[in-house]
Amino acid sequence: MNISDLAATDWDAVVVGTGLGGATLGLVLARHGKRVLFVEKGRDLGLEKAAIRGHVVEADPLFGGSHEDQREALRRGGRRVDEVEIGGLPVRPELGNGTGGSSALHGGVLERFFPGDFAAWPITYRDLVPWYARAEELYGVKGERDPLRVEAGAPLAAPIPAGAATEALRAALTERGLHPYRLPLACRAVPDCSACQGFLCARACKNDADRMALRPALALGASLATGCEAVSLEASPSRVTGVACVMDGRSATLRAGVVVLAAGALATPALLLASRPGGWDRGLANGSGLVGRNLMRHGIDLWALPGAPRLGHPGDAKALGFNDLYETPRGKLGTVQSFGTLPALEAVLAHRSPVLRLLAPFARALWPVLSAVPILATILEDLPQTSNRLEFAEGRPRITYRPSPDDERRRAIFREELRPRLAGLRPVLVSGRDAPKALGHVCGTCRFGEDPATSVLDPWNRAHGLDNLYVVDGSFFPTSAGINPALTIAANALRVGEHLAERM
Ligand SMILES: Cc1cc2nc3c(=O)[nH]c(=O)nc-3n(C[C@H](O)[C@H](O)[C@H](O)COP(=O)(O)OP(=O)(O)OC[C@H]3O[C@@H](n4cnc5c(N)ncnc54)[C@H](O)[C@@H]3O)c2cc1C
């Protein structure tokens, strides 16, 4: 369908974005027989014959070409092309842009939050438990339950195979009094699955939002417009009346009974701030002034363990997690988990200094050895601060993000607490700072809550003051928790989708 045909239809729901939030919610509405249109800015990666799969875009020959070749490589790899200003520099956030959104690139660790993570949320862990279970089923999650959780949920399907290195590391962690378990992963059990992250899966074994939610919704009659960008929303003071889009260079306004934003925690607030219909001078849904604020992203450290057995099986790279340091007497820290495979050397060297590139031949010789060293990632909860935000400055999106002194203090404690627990495995902290572009876990920019003065969305993810506008991507988190966000986004989208279907 071209954009004129899309604009000539009265949709029950227009869903902007096909990541975990949008595709999951759209599937629920399609199951209820609603006429759903998904609007996706990126490509249809299910149909894209020239898609870059099985390696990071930076390692693809096309990426080495002209500026326009680079942009085309990013599009083919399902990656975001647009830049944002961070710290005065243009930065391209490493996020998904294409069907499935960031889930097409992610590592697929689908973990529940802990009950204590909901302290500042308008819903409880118990409210989300049934939806967590359904989301785990929908996304085919395989692995083990965390032995430290009191309310862990029913056993999951058996984890994907791993090798002797995983068993040896598990034994070593257990000997040190830790409680490791096989990570819950959203993937098919195909031979040699390596739970790849950072790029599109070559074997289509990742259970991402495209395969598990968008395609089933399309099979039920939903429609998909790719290469279609929502640029602003039209509204009366109490209802959204249209979604202005650009597709193939042509503009039109789409009409729907309900509009669901799921463009991700950077693009959704950007869209709201760019929409200023009458009565919404600070941006649509921005009565609280909090749209774009409270941006969180996690503090992530990487620890190499040269004293542990070398990884020898594809399943070893993303195999183990433990939560012994999640909530400690010194404060909430976060989860610890296998990082996954190292990216190709080309990706590590891309855009680095000429000196580093000169060292490339040596690095190339060493890389196979280095990339077999197990790496653990720690995920620190960063607390919301209104000064951390996405805003428009001179018409361009800009991110301001500084960890609070308390975030810095807990990060130092995390390191202090973890190092002795890994003694004997020769832990080396290999990344001490978060790269500005590493925004994979970004959230919080349209927080939900009871009070319209202190939140953007109500507890059903409906924008305060707007009867038919919902936001279901990672923007709605009031706090980031010290754990991967994807399962909570998907579970909440199921919860909101069922509620919404009843109202429509
Ligand atoms: C490399 C990587 C690894 C990760 N690993 C994990 C992991 O192992 N476990 C975990 O829990 N989380 C992980 N994450 C985070 C997780 O993938 C995201 O939190 C989650 O997928 C976000 O889903 P979302 O629905 O909020 O938005 P997104 O997935 O970002 O989807 C937004 C969609 O909207 C589209 N869009 C944007 N703007 C517009 C517009 N104006 N018009 C139309 N469409 C638009 C985008 O193209 C995109 O498809 C990872 C992320 C990355 C990048």
C-alpha cells in the first residue's frame, strides 16, 4: 500500500515502531480482530534480501565505502542511522531500526525484574507475573531460573547447549559461594546457536519481535508500512486525531481510533516534543514537563577472566548469570552475566586512531585468543534524574546524561564487591566507562505513574490528558532496575494490549 491508501483507511490502531513494545502490543490487538497498522521507519528485515546478517555492520565491506554506503550498510543491518548530539558531538546510538527494532540486534537475555524493583512503579511485580509468564512463552525463552529468587516462576524450556567451559566456569563461581544459572535466552534451539548480539542473526534463530510478534500479527490481518516515518502527531486538547508520516518522500496523515507510540525511548519523546498542537505548547502529553526527562541507560562494566577456561562452544559466550550482588547491604547494585561474543576486530577498530589501526595486524593475530576469554558484564541500576534528558536544541535532538554521585558510588562498590569474588580467575576490568553510543538499554523518558504532575503516562500507559494515546516502549520505566529491560517491555505490552482491546 502506498501512503495515500494508508491515509484513506480508518484504522482501529496505528502502532508506531515494531520493536518489543509495538509488535507485542499490536499482536494482542490483531488477535482481538482489530484493524492494526504498524508504521516502521526502518526496512522490512524479513524481506530484505541484501540484509547484513551474521556479523556487525562495521565489519561489512559496504561500510568501508562512501558516507552514503555507510548509511546504506546501517539500514541493511537494521541499525539506526540518525545521529543525536551527546556531549557536544554527533553520536549514532547503537539501536535497532527496522522490523523487530532493537530486539533484532539484542542478546536475547529475557529476565524478569525483582519484586523490589517495582518500589517506585504504579504496578507491582505480582501485577506483572502473569504477563511475564505469557511473554516468556511468546518469545520461547530457554534457560534456568535464578536460584536466588523466591518467586522465580515455572521452569523454563531447557537451555541451549553449551560446552565444557561453561560447566567449568559455573563450578568455579559456585566454589566461590556464588549462585550461577543458565541465562534465560529468547532463541530457537538450533545447532551451534551462539545467541549473537549486535547484529542480525544469520540463521534467523533469534526469537525477536519481528519473528515472534510482528509476523504472527500480519498473518492475522494486520498491515505493515516500512520506510514510513511518523514525524508528528495531530491532536485536539484531549485526543490524538492523526499521525503525520512521510513515506517514499510523500507526506500524509494517518487516522486511527487509538495511537500507540513504540518508537523507542529516544524517538518516542522526540516525536512528542516535535508535536505542538493547540493546548500542548510544551509538546504533546507534556503537561508534567517530564517528556524526555529521567533518561536512564544502565552503567555497564566488562570483566575479562583470563584465568577461566577458554570458550570452546558457540553456546558458551552467553551462558551464565548470577544475582548475588543484586541487592546488598551496601545498596542495590545489579546483575552479572556473560557478555557474549566479542565483535569482529574490524568493528573494534572502525573509526579508531591511526595508531590503533597500525596495530591491526598484531591485533588480528591475537584476536582469536582474546575472543575466547570469558567476559562478564555487570549491569548497574542508574537512578532517574530530571536533568538527564533528551531535548531539542536548535531543532536538533540532544542528550544530556551524567551519572549521579550515588550511581558512581554504587558502581565503585560493585567493582569492590565483585573483584574478590572472582579471585583466582584473574578478573580484569576491560571497560570502565560507558560509550556514549551504547544506549541499548535506554529507558525512562515518558515515565508512568498515578500523578499527572509527576508522570507522563497513567498506570495503563495512557498519556495523562489524552484519551487515545498510549506509549509502550522502554520510555515508560520509572526506574531502570539492575537487569535487562526487554522482557519487562514485552510483558507490559501484553498487559496494556489486553486492557486496550477491552476498551476499543
Ligand atoms: C546490541 C543490543 C543488545 C541488547 N541486549 C539485550 C538483552 O540481551 N536483553 C534485554 O533485555 N535487552 C537487551 N537490549 C535492549 C533491548 O533490546 C531494548 O530495550 C528493547 O528491544 C527496546 O524495545 P522498544 O520497543 O522499547 O524499542 P525499539 O526496539 O528501539 O523499537 C523502536 C522501533 O521504532 C522504530 N521507529 C523509531 N522512530 C520511528 C518513527 N519516527 N516512525 C516510525 N518508526 C520509528 C525503530 O526503527 C524501531 O524499529 C539490547 C539492545 C541492544 C541494542
